[in-house]
Amino acid sequence: MEKKSIKQGSIFICGPITGNLLKISKNFSLVEKALKDKGYNAVNQFSIYNIKGLNQYNFKYTLTLLINCNTIVTLKGWQDCSFAKKQIEIAIMIGIEVISYESL
């Protein structure tokens, strides 16, 4: 499998945000830390949802963060989350690069 590279700038972490909250939080946090350790500015959307709850207002807020990023890194299972699918659809529509975390 060809390794992908991330563009300079902020990276939005996109993945499933429903289910076992402890497991999801840990997964998002591990990816955020790994990206930050490599010098990237990582945007962890789950920390927003975890604090404020999942609702339309927070979805709009995360879209604002998303459109200011150059890359989206997807986590395993993002296809099973309607919010994540909408985020990816919007990102592709406006030309933001989408890379799976597994391909890095």
C-alpha cells in the first residue's frame, strides 16, 4: 500500500462519534497525539462533541473548523457515522484532501 503524505496546515480528524464513548475518545486522542507529535495542528472534533454533546449546533461548529483545514484524516468506521459521511462529502466538494489514518 502506498503511504500518503499530509499537506502542511491543520488536519481535521474525522471518524465515528457514536457508540462506546470511552473507546471513541481514546481513539481520537491517540490519533491527535500522534499527529501533534509529528508537528501537525490536529483538530479533534470528538473533544467538542464529548464536552457539548452531539447536536446540530456542534455539527455546524465542526464544519467551520473543517473548512479551515487542508487535510482530513479518517478513522476506521467513519462510513458508519452519518455526521462523518456528511463531513467527508463537504470536504470533497470544496477540495480538501481526505486520507485514511491507516494509509499514513
